Amino acid sequence: MAIENKKGWISWFNPIKYGFDRWLFAMHRFTGIVIGLYLMAHVFETSNILRGPLTWNNVMVFLDWPFGIHFGPYILSALLLVVVFHALNGLRLTIVENGLMLVRPYRPEYPYKPKSLAGWNFALKIVLGILMIVISVFGIVYIFTGVIL
Amino acid sequence: MELVLKGFGEVVKTVTFRVRRYDPEKKEMPKYMEYKVPVQRGMTVLDGVLYIKEHLDPSLAARYSCRMGICGSCAMIINGKERLACQTQILELNKDLIKVDPLGNYDTVKDLVPDLNKLFKNHESVKPYIVREEAEPYGEYIQLPEEREKYALFTECIMCGACLSACPTMATDDLYLGPQALAQAYRYIADSRDAGFNERLNLLDSKHGVWRCHFAGACSEVCPKGVDPALAIQLLRGVLSKNVFIKYKQNPAKLGPERASIKEVL
Ligand code: SF4
Ligand code: FES
């Protein structure tokens, strides 16, 4: 029997009220889907080189100046943020999902804040968050100005 | 002696309950109905639901039993989060509109009553009991207090089913075991008296087993008893991934002295 009250995939993107890790989950899903779609588009984009140098140059110019607006760097910056988030959060998940850097089982005490999401796991989130900001700043400056800081 | 409680029975404010009504026997879509409930100090959401049942609409169905957070019957989605209705103070929510839904990811029996069969079936499938090779013992297995600490946290579960409703994997995967069952699997695997790791392994190490968890932490966030099922799942995964390289060995605890009294009972 189908589950009548099933929340469905749309609920992945509704982290409200469930805490920080649930937000990370929603963003991880979202960025994962974006990266998947991007990879397909990327293969299609680069396949244009088979149609000769002229088409290739046209495609490159169109992607940098879509419809006459210099929008390319913004797309690249957004993509960079997406990839950096997914990579760093994925690194954290690889660690904690193998039972490493987590607390030992403890005695629950009111108001029952889950400690698995705190402690080293939380420190990891902070460190990787800072790393994400640093990488993004370097990357975005490079994308817009071509200068390596 | 006459007991006078200050402010007792005094109506503090009136809140609106928006309750999801659904009866599978009538071929109607679920709908929301609103009720005005006068709130006294100390009134829980469950009291509010019962007030509606007694005074406004007797056809409203809800499940409850202990009213003190022990039985795990009354879990509902209250203002978008899974909570025990009997443990949620209306005044603490601090809202004029209280939205009450039955638990998600389950069939609904009627109105606020979810069909928890799935929870119990999954729980049963991970063998939530001590598995031993030898026959029924006539005494206790010896366990140290430190050994008990390794799983004591996860024995706290009252099987309310809130975690399955909050779990984003459960939202799209019917066959997933769910945080409750996986936490209980770890509770028995980490128990020094148990010898059933290999019996449970096939089920846990399957497509719908531990690897489906993505550590969103929602289960731990909503658990009314602080069981932290997410922690159990990650630790279980640690055991399973180490098991790939070095076979996980359980050293089942030794049997204590035989007891004549147990022999008599059995
Ligand atoms: S783990 Fe917590 S939320 Fe899940 S069934 Fe047990 S008590 Fe309820
Ligand atoms: S009625 Fe028993 S837990 Fe709420």
C-alpha cells in the first residue's frame, strides 16, 4: 500500500525547525543535484569543439556574455560556491559517517540536545566553513580579475 | 487542608488549533479544520486535542495513553516539528495558531493516529534481543557497568516513531529501516552479552540499511527522549566499515552462576 502521508522528495528541501545539520543535508542534496546537472551541461558544452574552432569560440563568447550581458563570471562564482560546499561538507560526512570524531554514548539529560551533532563534529563544521569562505574569496577574485591572491 | 493554587484553572488566552482531519473510510481528501481552544496554565497540546474532542468535535481521533512521555503514543507534528503532544506546553510554543498533523511517512489510521506498523516491523527485523548460540540460560550474563554505558543511551527509546517522520531518507524510501530500528540494532550489537552480529549483518549492510542514512540529524533533533539515533547509526556504520578489513569480533559475556529459582520459573 502506498504511504498516504509520505513527505516525498520535496521535504528534503524543508529543513526549517530541524537544526543546522538538517540545513547542511538540504544544501548537500541541492548542490549535489546542481553539480550533476552541471556535469552533463559541461560535457555538452565542451563537445562543441568537435564542430570546429569558429563554433567553439562562439560558444565561449556566448557563455561569457549570454544575451549581451557579461554574466559568465557570476555563473562561475556560483558554481565555485556549490562545488566547494559539496566537497568540504562531503569530506566532513566521510569522516563522521564512519563513526570517527563523534562523542561516545552518553547519558541523555534534559533538554536532550543531541551531542552527536556537537563536539568535534561541530568543530569540523566551523573549520571547514572558514576554509570554504577562504577558498571562495580566492576563487571569486580570480574569476573576476584573473589575479591569484 | 485546602490546597489553593494561584492561577489554577484560569484561562490565560485562546489559541486556534488547526488540525488535519482525514478518514480513509470516507473517500475524501485530508482537510484542515480550525478550533478555538481556551488555554489554562500547564495545558499541553494533548490536553488541547482532548478539549476539542470533549467540547467541540467528538469525531476527532488521537492516540494517547500515559500523558507523561512514557508510552510514546502521542507523537504528532506540532507546528512543523515532531513532538510528543503530552510533553509540549501550549504556552511555551508561544503561538496563537497551533498546527497539528499526524506523523508523516506513515499511513494514517484516522486524523492524528498514524499506523506505526512499519516502525514495529522494522524494529523486529533487526532482532532487538540478545542472540546467543547456547540454550536458554539459568542465570545472568555477567556485565560490567562500563560495558553497559556503551549502549545505555539507546535503551531509552520509547518507540514513538517521531524520528521516522523527521527522517528525510524515510520521506522517499519506503523500505529504509529507519533511525529507530538502526539505533536498536546498534544497541544490541554494542551489548557485551550479545553474539548476533553476523545474523544482523545482511539486513543492516543492504541497500535499505545503514548506508541510506545521510546524517541529517533530524531524528536526534526531534527525539523526545534524547536517544540520539543518529549517533547510533554512525557508530554502527563505523563497526560495519571496520568489519570490511578486520572481522568484527564479539566476545559474548560469560554466564554467571546458575540459579535454582530461575529453573523453577522456567
Ligand atoms: S529513537 Fe527517539 S524519536 Fe525515535 S522512536 Fe525512539 S524515542 Fe521516538
Ligand atoms: S501520552 Fe504517553 S507519551 Fe504522550
